[in-house]
Amino acid sequence: MSDERDEEPGVSRLDAFADAMASVLDRCVWSQTMTHETLVPYLIEETYELVDAIEAGTTDEIIEELGDVLWQVAFHSEIASRTADERFDIQDVAARVTAKMVRRHPHVFGDEVAETPEEVLRLWTAAKAAEKTQRRSVLDGIPQGMPALALADKVIGRANRVGVAVDTTHAGPALDDEEELGAQLLAMVASGRAKGIDAERSLRVAVRALQSEIRAAER
């Protein structure tokens, strides 16, 4: 495919990108061996590289890493377009996420009014709840494979919704900012490591216990 493909009238760069991805699947024998499942490690790696670029990189690095994440989206979509029981493509993905964006921003695309971030969050939460009517627990939809710290933050937020409080008596002195919290977390990990305790696993155990408490409160 020519590099000038995206220069043609009526062809967007995103269309050209999707076409290029199709060519890769047509002609690259390695890519043809990939599945949704075997691509997962690459998606995780690219996502973390994007986080690194956002937190400590340059604008060019952010653009590059966003592109790599988009590449993964295109890769999965092209695989699906060739899979008999899936048959969706990147256009379907774009249409679905556009519809979701419109639904979750009724203050932008509808008649609702939200003049504060808190009001926006209320509308977002209501719209999301309406979409997920089949869910039976506030914990439904939380990916259990998230890193333990991110998982803990997510689960604590859901615990608040059902009136389950997390004991903070072991948190140490009051913290004023992210730097202090980061230093305390680092010290806790170092202390655990010195005693042969895996911090990631320990936090997961605690989060599982909290999830059990939440499910009990929902009964």
C-alpha cells in the first residue's frame, strides 16, 4: 500500500490506517497467527508504555504510544472481521463507542444540565446504570486482573455505594498529598519485602475479603 493512500480525496488517515491493518493481516504470516488471546500481553504492555509516556514522556512519545494502543484496537478489530462468529470491524467499534459517548453525556448531547463535575458524575453514573441493568452487584464489571492497587481503589469506591466502610486505622498519619501517600506506600512495600511478604498478593487477599463483605451487604 502506498504511503500516499491517506492523501487521496475522501480517505481519512483513520481509514487508511484500517486499510493498512487489513493488508498486514493479508500478508504478514506472524500476524496471521495472532488471536485476541495471544495479543493480550501486547495490549497490556502498550497500555503501560502509554502511562509512562503520559507521566514522564514528551508529546511525541505520547503520540507514539497512543498510536500503539490504537494499533492494538485495529488489530483486534481486523481479527474479528475475519472470525465467523464475531464479524465486526473497527467501524463497528467506533460506532459503538460513539453511541456510548452520546448516552453518557446527556448534558452535551441532550437536555440535561450539569454545571459542576459532581453533576456530570451523577449523570454519568445514572446513564451507566441504565446500560448495565443485568448487573446484580456493584462489583460487577470490575476486571479482577487489574493491578492490586488499582483494583483496591476501584473496589473501595464501590464499597462506599453500599455503605461498607474500609478500616483506615492502619493507614498511619494523615496524608496531605500524593507525594506523602507514595512515600508511605513505598515504605510499606519495602517493609513487607524485608520480611518476605509479597505486597501485591497481600493487597489482593485484602481486596478479596472486602469484596466478600460487599457481596454480603448486598444480600
